[in-house]
Amino acid sequence: MCTRVIYTPKEKQSYVGRNMDWAVNPSPQLWVMPPNVKRKAMAKTERGQEFKWKSKYSSVIVSNFGISNSDGLNSEGLAVNLLWLSSSKYPDGPHHKNAFPMSMSIWAQYILDSCKNVKEAVYAMKDIYIQTTTIPDDPSKLATCHLSVGDKKGNSLVFEYISGRLHIYTNVDTSGEKFSDFPHIIKHYTQDEMRVMTNDPKFDTQIGSLVYWDELHETYKDGPALLPGSNLSLSRFVRATYFSRQLPKNAPQNLALARLSGVINNAAQPATSVENADVSRTQYNSFADQSRLHYFFRSAYGPFLIWIDLSDVNFDKLKNKKGYAFTLQLNEDGVFQDCDKQAISGKVNQYLTVEKMFPFLPIP
């Protein structure tokens, strides 16, 4: 399944790359969401109440199946990535009487709308709990995911629901009065440990697996790297961690994305004739340049990388257009083509069009 890697070659430089691995093409589309949009959680309490908010920040996102946000970057340089975690188990009800449910389909968008850094994202979940439902391509299967969040300082967190309770893994300090009555479980790791995540097993088990491989590399440090060779999730986590640690420091901005792309490609799953629920082909790559607010996207069905500069979007065009956003018209495979049906590369801001926002999937 999927892989996410954070690369911070310099101070005030941070990049996030991810592979979206899925058994079928999820029909990804790129959207640019404006600020000051009123949204609701797409799930209601037993009394019929629904959590609502207004977006503080603009964002560029990837939608899948036309019903959810799986990846994105906001105008504060905060990046989000939703990855599969089959061991997730969501709560049957609120963790306290004033908590509100939220559909997983809009979870990532809520964080982008509301938060400018990782610490704010942790606190944003104080009174929220996530609910899930079936996925469009397989009505017999529940969507079970964990969410990663990274800010432009290279800080990161992972949200996971384990046995019905939210677990938060992060490198940021959450001590202090603000978190004194925080209802969720928080575990702290170093910034280096938080750079890579894949799918199963749960994140702290992924981190724990590094003890063996780190000892092995220390024992044979003068020889070639000894790494797991399978395409299973934990093997990809170990390999991506090893190669991300080899990325050069002080890489110039023009090379940093290329360096990160090499690690992401190493963890990708090419299309093969042998696939199952645990080994699905990579459908697309996305990359966030968090300092320059550039968002890059490459479909596995096309040869080129395209990108949107979030700082160069004129949101005045959306005045008096409630419920509308900018989108890039990708084909059914997630490839951008010009009027002659030729795939193109490069900055695509000029091709953004105004369209009605897709509907986030509600909890029935």
C-alpha cells in the first residue's frame, strides 16, 4: 500500500512525498480550496447536532473517488496524507459528552482548514472523533486509515484509531496546561523517527522494527546495506527510512524534490499481474514543497510531473460563488492533457477552472 516520507535538507525547507497505492484507480482530481468556506463534519450526534467550522486557510488537495480528501497542502505550509491502516478500529461513540463525530472523508480537509502547524493539529482533535463507512470500490469493506500531518518546520504527527481510541504519535512538545485534560493517548518520538510511515502494522510497531535493522547496519556498517526485500508495508517502511536517512543535507531547493522523488520511487509498487489487498499498484505520487507552497502530482498513467503554486492563485475569481473552488480537469486516469489530448508537464495554474466543489461522503 502507501508510503509517506518527509525530507528537511535545510532549515526553513521541508518536503513531503507520498505514493498512493490502491487496487483500482481512485480517479484522483486536483482542487484548490479557498479560505472562508463554511463546512460541516458530514456526521451527526445522536441528537442530530453536527460540528461546523469555517476554513481559515486555502489549500490544494487531491480528491479520490470524488468523495474525499486524501492529500493536500495549505497556505501555511501544512501537509496532510491519508494512508490505509487495516487494524484501525473507530469509536462507537464520543470520548466525552460534548465530542462531535466527523466523517473520515473530510478529516484531512478539516486539518488543512483549521491548522497552521502540527501542535495545532494535535489540539484540533480534542473534541472530534472520526467515523467511517464503506468505500466506493468495495461496499463490503470499511475505510480504515491513519492520517499523517507535517508542518514546514519538519515536525510531524500520525493519528491512528486503535481499539476505538485515538493514538497520536508526534515529535512536538505537548506538555503544558493546554493539554492537561487532553482525552487522547499521545506518544512522543524524535523528528527523525517521524519522517516515514507506511500502512500496517500500527505506527509504533513500525518504529519498533527499526531496532533490529539499526543494530544490523551498525554491525555491518562497512559493508553494503542489509535491507528487507519484499514489497510488504513493513519492508517498505524500513527501506524508505534507510534511504531517507542517506539524503544529503543542504540540498538546494531545485534538487531536493528530485532527491525525495528517488526515495518515493524506491518504495513504489509497479503494476504487475500479481496483486492483492496487501500489495496494490502505485496509482500516483504527490509532493509538497512546504516552504514555497508548490504542490506536485504525477499519475502512474502518464509520464509527466505537474504542479500548482498555491501562492499564485487569484481567489478573487471565486467571490460570490458559494460552494465553488478551482480544479484542474484531469482525465479518468488522473493525467492532465491539453486540448489536443497530449499529456503536459510543468506549472498548471493557468489551466485551473472554477467548478462546484465535490461532495464529501457523509456517515449514513
